[in-house]
Amino acid sequence: MTGPSERFDIGALLIGGVILLVGAYYFLDLTLGFDLGPLNWDAIWPILVIALGVSVLFGVRRRERRRDLREPPLG
């Protein structure tokens, strides 16, 4: 069994990163007055879906690797 310090939740990291980036965009644009242009959500959401899919695949691979390390060798 893995403890909380041994877990790495890539999904939470991805969602946190997206929230951080969107917040930084609006902070720079609205508060500091940088002219960053509008966010085009029609172009951004497919990238987010792809990133989420990649993170899920890497999570599965990581869990399989951990399971292989914990199982004793056969024979």
C-alpha cells in the first residue's frame, strides 16, 4: 500500500495547472493591463482533453510499473 507521500496524482496536477494558467492570464490581462487578446476556448479545450488523456495513460503506465516492482518474481 502506498502512503500519501508516495502518490502522485497527475490529474490533480493537470487541473491545478490549467486553473493556474487561466488565473494568470486574467490577472495579467485585467489587473496589470497586458494586452493578451481574447482566449479562444474553441481552440483550447481540445488541447486540454488531449493533455488529460495523456496524463491518464501515463498514470496507468506508472501504476503497472509499481505493481511489477512489488510482485515477487515467479520461479
